[in-house]
Amino acid sequence: MANHYDVAIIGSGPAGYVSAIRCAQLGLKTVCIEEVANQNEAALGGTCLNVGCVPSKALLESSLIFSNTNHNLKDHGIEVSEVSLDVNAMHLRKDKIVSSLTKGVSGLFKLNKVDTVQGKAYISDPHTIKVSTEGTDQNIRAENIILATGSRPIELSDYPFDEEFLFSSNGALKFSEVPNRIAVIGAGAIGLELGSVWARLGSEITIYEALTDFLPNADDSISKEALRIFQQQGLNIELGTEIESLEVIGNQVEVKVSNDEINNLQVDKVIFAMGRNPTSKGLFDPALGIQIDDKEFVIVDEHCQTQVPNIYAIGDLVRGPMLAHKASEEGIMVAERIAGRNYSLNYKNIPFVIYTHPEIAWAGYSEKSALEEGIQVEVGTFPFQANARALTSNESTGFVKVVVNQEDDSIIGVHVLGPSAADVVQQGLIAMESNVTAKELGSVMFSHPTVSEALHEAVLSAKGNAIHLNNRKKK
Ligand code: NAI
């Protein structure tokens, strides 16, 4: 039957589209159903490609070039005058990148013979999905169903997004001109990245964060130094501060806050970046037995299987961090398992990245979380100030920190604030996943001059053997 599939995947973000391609590669007849339409066709790629990771990184790059051109060329002996900004051209570049990547997904679907259906999906029984598209319904039958509907920005009921004054992270990627003053609510990855974009382009930014700790999930030494650097860059980060009220007066928003020590503020725009909620409502008949927790996450086991054995859920819709790479890997795991293969993920080593400048990245245990679990650790750090490549690039703020288990010399955490942090952490993560010990990583040859040498030196410093550093302990 034409509409009978081995696997039907609902959602085409990094969880769904990657899973669809892997299912097809494994010989499974696969369809991907996507609600969002672009000119009557399914708009593939989900949040990450369309309104998340990709467009935000495009703007981060453009805004960094603008800021460096204005402020950091003199050091290199380069003088420029009359630097001007064309926000529209910046958006066009961003849109072109998004379009090329989403078309790429569409091409990969065709190449792998993944069918695409545009419409809103509803699972009516364990093998039937009703897909509604502007007045017409069709039923798709599938042996297995994978839910990959992602998440959406958290919205306060008193202050719904109007995308004119009160913006979601989607709308904050599209300002047609640089606002004078912006209030950002939430100092997580999205608040810091979007705050950085508009600050570099000239906006005055105040970020309100309810928690008193800055980036509580990062290693303490990294969060402390990052906060200092961001404040120096002009991001005004107010910790322990919640919004009391927001009022649109004329073309300004008056922001009143809970913290008596902080003045109320008049801003042009407010960006909400308080986290995201899973999109799990209205997806399936409640009688099926798929369970949802109090935060609306679909409950799954370690292999992303729901209580209904042939129905799986992956990505932002389920427990764990809302990260594109975690979502994609879950998509692959489920595809492999449906194809009858044994496949599991190591959820302990998920890399985290915040694309600020300097970049922040980490994987594994922080020093504190290791000690809290009673693990005796050796810690090594190395500053980019002592790294030749970082110095030649004027990128010498920050440092690498590694956490090593004293008992077996395994590397259990890598934390970086600085240039190419994500890539340096990835190198540490490969060592961690491959059970390479600190001693072994210390004896690997690293190219000179590279920022990766800072990882090498940090590992050596855990042993008191760093070369370009006054080791605190000597061995
Ligand atoms: P988040 O959960 O990382 O941070 C939200 C922050 O807002 C928290 O620190 C929270 O304490 C604060 N907050 C919540 N309510 C508040 C209130 N009423 N007033 C003031 N502060 C408040 O969420 P974010 O930044 O919105 O990102 C959403 C998801 O997307 C996260 O899971 C994140 O990991 C992911 N993401 C990852 C990126 C990356 O890997 N670079 C980039 C963007 C998003």
C-alpha cells in the first residue's frame, strides 16, 4: 500500500530528519511528516535550521565581524573609516544559508527515498496517523512511529509574544534595524547569544536572570570568568532579578523588576529567553497510553521508547538537554533499534556550547559535580594567554580546564572558555569516549601552533608537567 510505511516520523528537525535518513539507509520504508509549510510544501529542518542554531550563528558571525572591524583592527595596524551596517543584507545572508541547508535536507530525503508529507499529524491508534492539511485529511499507516516534534519558546501568559515589542527568540532574529535598548529575560544560551548579537551591532543590552548563579551548569571557574568578560563587553547582566511587570507605553516598554537595587528601565524591545517547552500537546489519542510528565515531556526509557512499544520519542520532546546533536543521535539510535540492531547512547558525555565570544563549551563532570559524587580528582588548567596561536589571533582570554579521576587517570571533564572552545572540547570528548587516560593524552603530539595545545598543556598540568606554565605541583 502506498501510504503504509515501516517508519513514520513526525517532525523534521535535527531529531526527525536525521532519523528519517538513517531509517531509509537501513532499508526501512520511511515517511517524514512536517506541519510547517513553505509554499505548500513541508518546510524541513525544524527550529535548528530555520529559527535556531543556524540563523543565530549566521548573525553571531556577522555581528562579530562588525564589532571586530570597529574595535579590534587597530592592534593589527589596520585603519578603517566609515564602517556602516546594512542589517537587511545581514538578514539576506542569513536567509540564504538557511535556505541552502533546508534545501539540502530536502535533497537528502529524495536521495534516500524518504517520503515527505506536509500537514498536522495526530496518532489515532498505534499504527495510524491522521494528517490534516487545510481541510483535507489522510491516514498514514506505519509499523513504527517516531515523535520528533521538538519544543517552543516559553511564553508568559500575562505577556504573550507580539513580535513587535515582546519577542520570542524566533522574532529576535529578524529585527529590521538595531534597537537602541533591549531587555533580555534569561541568561541561558539563547539570552547570551542573542544579547551578544545585538550588543555587537550597537544595542544597549540588559539581561535579567532569575537565578543568583550565572550559568550554574558550567564549571564554577568558567562561569565566574565568563560573567566578568561579558560585563566588560557591555552586557549588563542582572542576576537574582525577575520581571515584575512589562508595560508598552507608546513605542517603548517599561520594565519593572523585583530587585529593589535595580532601576526600572525603558526599552525598545524585550526578548524572552527563559527556556523552551516540549511540543507534546494534541499529538496523540490519550487512550493510547503514551505518558507525559508534569513538564509536558514524553516519558521514554533510555532507548527513547514510550510505553507503547512501537512508538518512540526523541529530541527536545524527551528528558535531557535540548540540544540539536543530542536530538540527532537519539534519532540514529532509534532508527538502528527499529532495524533490529543493538545501539545505545552515552548520555554522560553530552557536549554543551554557548556561542558567545569567547565561546564556552564543556563536557562531562565539572570539578564541583565530581567532588559532590565523591570522585577524587586532579585538575589541570591552562590559560590561552600562554598559547602562541591564541596570542597571534588576539584571542587570548580564557582557559582550558580538565578534570581527571585520580583513581584510574581517566579524563572525566573538559571545560573551555576561549577560542574554538567547542572544537577543543570535542577533542577532549573523543579522548573521554575512547577511554584514553590523561597520561596517554599527555603523550599525544599536538600541532604547533594551535589552540588545541592548550588542551594538551591542561592535561599535562593536571600531572604537574605543563611546559609553558609554572606548575602548582611538580612531579
Ligand atoms: P535556558 O534554560 O538555557 O536558560 C533560561 C534562563 O532563563 C535560565 O537561566 C532561567 O533561570 C532563566 N529564567 C527563567 N525564567 C525567568 C524569569 N521569569 N526571569 C528571569 N530569568 C528567568 O534556556 P534558553 O537559553 O531559552 O535555551 C532553551 C534551550 O535551547 C536550552 O535547553 C538550550 O540548551 C538550547 N539552546 C542551546 C544552544 C546552544 O547549544 N548553543 C543555543 C540556543 C539554545
